[in-house]
Amino acid sequence: MLWLAGPLEAKRIAELSGMSRAAVSALVKTLERDGMVTRERATHDRRALQLALTDKGHDAITGAFEEHNKREQAWAGTLTRPELTVLIGLLEKLMHGAQATEIKRRS
């Protein structure tokens, strides 16, 4: 979430990701320990924590995304053009069906 949206409050990350606030808190502790994120008190509300990616965290997520993208390209590269068309159609159906039934959040 931080890579896509920039610095956010922990509670907002929980809302956007569908994670519990406790899960976000536990994850942030690990990421902060490993130098991937920083947390500071929000200026508008001293009770809230503002989280941000560090340079190390940005490099880690960018590298992971690039590797993931390469794997996806290799997998999709085995499909024929008609198979890709079917796959894209099915993925679009899943995506729109989830939006129509508001299944965006994990429970």
C-alpha cells in the first residue's frame, strides 16, 4: 500500500488492504525492524501513526515487483493468442463480479 499510495496512517492501510489493524501493526514492527518502513506520529493527530517506505523498502518492493512481473510474463508466454483472450476475459469477469458484489475486502 505504501508503495502505491505513499505515506499513510496504519488504520488507512488496514482499511485499504483488508487486513486487521493488529495484523498491520505486527507487520509494521517487522518491516521497521528490517529498515523497510518508518513510523512517526501524524501531525494532525498525535495518536495516529504515519507510515512511509524507506529507500531500502522501496528498492525491495520494486525488485520484488520486477521479479514477479518476469514470472507472470513467462507463464503467460506459454499460452496461445486465443488462450490469452479467454484468460483475460475470465479475469475481467472475476474482477467485475467481485466489484458488483462488493467482495473487495477480505473478511
